[in-house]
Amino acid sequence: MSIIYQAKSIRTMNPHLPHATHIAVRDGHILAVGTKDDMDGWQAAWGPLELNTDFATRSLLPGFIEGHSHMMEGMFWDYHYVGFYDREGPDGTVWPGLKSIDEVVAKLKEIQANRKDKDAPLLAWGFDPIYFTDRRMNDADLDSVSTDCAVIVLHASLHILNANNFVMEAADVKGADNSEFIRRDENGKPTGEFLGQLGFYMAMRTTGINLLAIASSPETLVNFANVARQTGVTTATDLVNPMPEGSEKPMRETIDADDFPMRLVVAFQGNSKEPDEAVARMQELQESNSDKLRFSLIKMVADGSIQGFSARLKWPHYYNGAENGLWYIEPERLGEYLKAYTKAGMQVHVHTNGDECTEVALDKIEEALRAHPWPDHRHTLQHCQMATRAHFKRMKSLGVGVNLFSNHLYYWGDAHINITMGPERAARLDDAGGALAEGVPLAIHSDAPVTALAPLFTAWCAVNRRSSGGVTLGNGTQNISVEEALYAITMGAAYSLKMENEVGSLETGKRADIAILAEDPIDVGAEGLKDISVIGTMLGGIVHLNQGRD
Amino acid sequence: MPTPRKIPLTIISGFLGSGKTSLLNHLLTQADGRRITAMVNDFGALNIDAELIAEKHGNQIALTNGCVCCSIGDDLMRTFIEVMQQDPLPEHIIIEASGVAEPTRIAGFASVDPQMRLDGIVTLVDASAHHLHSKDPHLADNYAKQIAAAHLLVISKTDLADAETLATLRDELRVAYPQVPLAEATHGHMPIDAVLGLNADAPHDLPSGPPSGPMDHNFVQWAGHLSPVPRHEVIKRLETLRPHVLRAKGILTDCDGAYVIHYAAGRVEIEPFDGDASGHFVLIGTPALPDNEALAQLF
């Protein structure tokens, strides 16, 4: 059975036929792309093609590919969303955005008043303090919700968490020497704000909620896929997973189910085992590969984050004078792993945020390639936010790709100008224009759940480079065009995952993975990109529609 | 109801290759019935004898002596969660930090865990490579932080450095960190009582009886029975030995009654003791301490 889908416009990302109006789908793959007349020629040999006009007023693009996200995105939907923007849950429920700390507190009070088990921990997430500049949330806010149960609010960045005094007393918070991670008022009293992993750890140790188990559960995976699907994504990544022995079996069962609406590429946590064992484990994992589940990447994390002041920067380090950030692995060890994986023919994606880290990662990749030459290794730097043009030139020489964290421009752009980098260096933050100018294969990402997963929004960020405060970063040379941004969230990401022969463009023979949009993004242009309504997706020929979209 | 005793956490920090694993190995052989859980980067490097392994389960290996080794695998939080689910809970946790870890960050876990407390940060300084590590273009700042965070500094691999290098390093560290005890070790050979219990407050930690087993040539231990002596007097005597004492403990008595004195990481703690004071006093230090006769004289 073959179906021809008629559309208002089809943007194929295939340079031989960039624009079309009809696409024929058969057995989960694309039979043909072109005009109605082009379709007719196929019928002689392939039998009648049924015309479907459901999307005749829609615009079709290759299904979006999120090259750097985490399935953790799906883990919080059993708890209470308290973010700034309206957010649609995996079941299509819209959670209204809350526009002040008082609104957040009022919402939590309402939840507490209406729930049956008032002693159970009350966990909320998505809180985004960048929009509330007058003050920070504190323990008194959450004590006003309850002093008899744990009240915990996770920030959208996942790097910070607020707790009430019930939690702090249960944890017996101590140790003035760790004030870096426990925010305190002028009298040295903890304000209830905890940074980094400490907050998560404390929440688990005091409430008994096993966030780690929830993070890897099948329900979380399904929620993640549905959240991603609603934004037009057909292939996403879980860009670091330790994959304990045996965990691949339930994962594959979940993903291979017909109604699971997404392909998933899992990046194995590269240093969760010693190099030799890790290579062996990766080979074992690859036996579980299927059409929808891929173990094809290794992830290594080399430094921290810029906004957390844990990224490794070259001199003079941070604009505000904060001391240089952290290595998450010894550079020497990073080199050992890169050698082992390169030797085994395994592609590595390295998390680097600061420019010092990017440089060291390139040094280590170069060493690995000298030891074990591999022309199409396609090792990729992830985030790579502070790369200079010189770094991009070197990446080009080494055959290294980049996946930039373009959403940062919006979420932390103001902070990078004023606090972390200063105006000159902030201009080159996530320099997609620079990467393309130097010929480096480019993808862009959300790092969901750190920022909201929505490739059209990520594209908007790379095109406009505008912060949440309304400031434009850079002088225009760092911006990319709408066409380039759309390529980055489709073929660019596919290339970074070595899937460019399967997905990422709409052309004969490839998988029928399609994003169905209300408007053509090329026609809409730079400003409106992020506001285009996603009607649904097609995955391997199966249509998944969003509820209530037009 | 008495507060349940919190599990002490010891962090072994130092540059890649500075001898952290050797030290940990050596400590585990001295556990002597103490249920120590060691959090390590790599089982392989630990070189555990097959006959010492009682059970292997996931990323945990139970040893026949009651100790458990857990591999961290780059997920410290997950490993801490798993360790705190052990039944019975460990009596002491030792973590072998990665060569780039900031020990104060790791210590943060103890500060938000209801059942854990920081016992101490032990930083190894590789005598043979200090001149390289302290000038490393990417790691020098991190290295300096590890040293600055230490409650106990240990110059390791002393056998691989010449006398002059060693003397210079010793002076450098003493001048920079006059309050932090400084020990030296080869192949990780350190008495367990010099490393664990830096902050310990429980009198039952007191080693009883005469020094057990031969001490490595880098350490000396002295034990004696002290007649009633005022607390300030003991402190004064310890002060005279200061750079060379790593730890001292005693259950002593004076006109105000029995007390426990504990000296570690350069600090003295004194607490009233509920019971009969034995007068027992133990001291662990470097070879620079006066000889036994002189110590007996002093105390």
C-alpha cells in the first residue's frame, strides 16, 4: 500500500529537489518526492497510489532530529510543573505558565490544599528564576506551603533546587565550608537553595524518592518521546546513559512497540567503565540496535557549564573574576578513552563548554587520530560554546563536527554578556555562523531538559541570537540563515549521528520521518520560526497528530 | 535518644598517578574488622586478590574482611545513593577521588546527608612529579585547590625523589600550610589510624594496647599511660611537637574529671568522658618526633 501525501509545500533538504508538493510513502519509506505529475509515473510499476489530502494546507519537513537531549526530560511529568511558560505535557495537557514567585507559591499552596496525602513529599519542577529579577525564592516561601512535609522545587536548569526547612532539617544541613553549593543569607543561614548535584542528592536522601530509577524507567522514556514528538522530532538522543548490564532489553521493548513515536540514539557513558571494558560493553549494546533504537555513540564529559562557572576557560577566565571551572575527567584519561574508542571505530561526542576544554579535547582527538588514523571518525564536540574561529579551523582540519547549544543564547545570553564572559567574548557564544564559514559540520541543540526541547525554537535562537532580555549577541557574522538553521536541525544532526543516509531529508529511499507544520518556515522567516504550530509527525509512515492544533 | 553516629567520609585526593589507589589498598588491608566501604574509580587498579572477594554484584565487590568496594563509574551521586543503601551501613566511607576532582565538592555530599559527616580530606602530593603538576598548563589551579583543601597532606612516592627535591617540597608545604599535618609515604604505606578519624569524636575509636604491628619507616607510634594531668598542659605538650604529630588520642583525667583528648588535622578537641579514665595515650607522628624515651619524659 502506497499513499501520496499532498502538502502546501515540502522542504526536502535534498539539494537536487529542495521544494516539492507531493510525497509518496510505502512500507515506512519514501517512494517518491515531487509534483502530482511526478507521482503518476510510479503507478505503472508500483500499482495505484492513494492520494491523501489531510495535509494539503500544511508544510512538510524532514522530521526534526534533536542531537543533544536527555530522556530525563520525560521524568518529571508525574510531578507539578511551575515554569514561566505554558508547557504541554506528554498527554497533551497544557500546564499554564506562572509569572511570579508569588504565583508559584500560590499554585503550590493550592496543590497542597487539594491533595489527599498531605504528608507525602511535594515535588515541583521547571521553575525558571531568570524571569524573576527582584528576588530569589527562599525557604520561607516553601515553608508557607507546608512545614509538615518536604516541599522541593527544581529549577528549569536542573542545576539548582529549592527546599523548605522540613527538608533541610531532615538532611541536617551542615558544613559552612561548602557554601559554594549551599546558598546562604548574610547571616550564614541556608536560604534553601542548593546547587549542582547536592540538591538532587539531598532530595533523594530525605524523601526516599528515587529520581535515578524514575529517570531510566519505561514511563519516562515514553513521556520523553511524546514531549519530543509534539515539537516535530522524529529522532532524538539520550546523550549520556551508563546502560547498566541488562538495561538494553526493557529499553528496546519499549521503543520497538509500534506506538512508540520516535527513534532514539543512545550515547553510552564513555567513562562508566575502564576503556577495554567499555569498548566490549558498547559492542554488546550494539547487538540490540533496531530500526528505532541505536547504540552508536560514546559520550565523554570533559568540563562543566558556563553559567555554573564550572566550564574550563582560557585566561583571563571569568568576566566577574570567578575562578576557573572544573575538569570532569583528567585530560590524560580523556586521551586514553579517545584512543581506545578511535581504535575500536566508535564515534565519540565530547562535552566541552569552555574554550580551554575545547582546545584540550581537540589535542586529545588529534593524538588519538595520530595513533589510530580513521578518516570518517566524525568525533563531535557537544556544546562547544566558546569555540573561536581558530578552533573551528582546527576542527575542520581534524574532521571534527560540532553541535552547538544555541538555546543558551536566549536563556543565558544576558548572563554571558554581563557576568560570565563579558560583551566581547559573549559575541562568539555558540557561533554557528563561524562553524559554517569554516566548513565544520553543524548541528544545534536544546540539551533538554536543561532548556525546552523544540527544534524550531533552537533554530530561531541560532538565526536571531536574541537573549531573553532582548539583547542581540554578536555583530551578525555569527547568525545563520533560516535555511541553514533548518538544515542543522535535520540533515546537520543526522550527519552528526551518522544517520544521514537514513533520515534528515525527504528523498526516495529514506525513512518516511516527517514533521508536519502549520506553516512553511521559509515563508514565515526568521522572526516567526519559533511560533510555528507543529501539527504532528510521521514516523516510518505512521502519523502521530498533536491534539488541538491548527 | 542519642543521635545515631554519622558515617565518617574520608576523601583521598591527588593528581592522577599520585598513589591514591596504593594508599587505599593499604588502608583496606588494615581494616581489622571495620566495615569500610571504598568508592573507587577502577576495580582493576585495586588489584584485589581473588580469594579476598566474597561476592561480586553489579558495581560492588564485597570482600571477605567485611569491606566493600564500589566502582564510581563517573557517577558520584548514584554511587553515594547505592552506598547509603547498604545493609548494614558501612562504618566508614573512603572515596578515591578522580585526579581532577575538587575534594570540597565531594565533601558537600556529606554536608547534606542526614547519616554522613566529613571525616577528612587527605591529599597526596607526588614527590617525583610535584614540579610538573604544579606547573601543568591545564591542571595547576586544580592541583593547588586539592592541596589547599587537605586536612592531611601526604608526600607520596618519596622513594622516587632525591633528597634535595624532597626537602624543598617539604619546606614549601610547611610554609604554605603550617597548620596542616604533613606525612610522607612510599607505596601507600600509612597506618590506618593516621588517615581515618581525622575528625573522629567517638572515644571507642581509640586504639587500645601497644602499637600493633611494625610501623612503616615513615611513621612512628608511641603509647603510654599518663597520670592525672590538666588538659591545657597536654595541649601545651602537643604544641611543642606540632609539625610532627599526625594524630593523638587519650582518655585522661584532671581535677575536673575524665576527658577525651583528640588531636587530628592540626586541631585539638576535648570532651568530658563518662567513665573511668584509663590514662591511655597514643600518638602517631613522623620520624622527626623525639624518640620514645624523650616522649615518655615529656608526657
